[in-house]
Amino acid sequence: MKLPIIKTAVEYIEENSVDHIDHTLAVLEHMSQARGLKDEELDTIGELISNLAGALEVHNSIQNGAEKRQALNDFMQRVLGSIDK
């Protein structure tokens, strides 16, 4: 996961609609099932899905009253904490 990508996606949600990200996730998930994908292509799709799903979590935190910066930092701490385990 890359914080700049998540931050950019959160900004997109704020300017547009969370529905756009939901639809994009659905398309990416469907595309990941395509036959003949190379490992690198599947990894790229998976990384995009992870970043967009992370942006949705950050957006939800912001909607629940967290400041954007703190929501981003908290999310990344959870991600890094889960990797360390």
C-alpha cells in the first residue's frame, strides 16, 4: 500500500463520490478473474484494489469525525502493525 495513492483516492472521493470507488473496485475484482493474466498484472490489480479499499477505510474514519491526516496515519499504523505480527 502506498500512502500517496490512498491520499489521492481519498481526495477523489471528497470531490466526487464514494460510489465511483465502489464501482472501480467491482471492475478490478472482476478483471482479476480473467484467464491468462500474468503474475505481474495480477499483482498490479491487487495493489490497486488494496489502495482503493484503504482509501474507503480512511474516508469512513473521516466521516466518523477523524481529521484526514490522523485518519491516514492511523490507517498506515494499522497496516504496518499487521505486517509486523
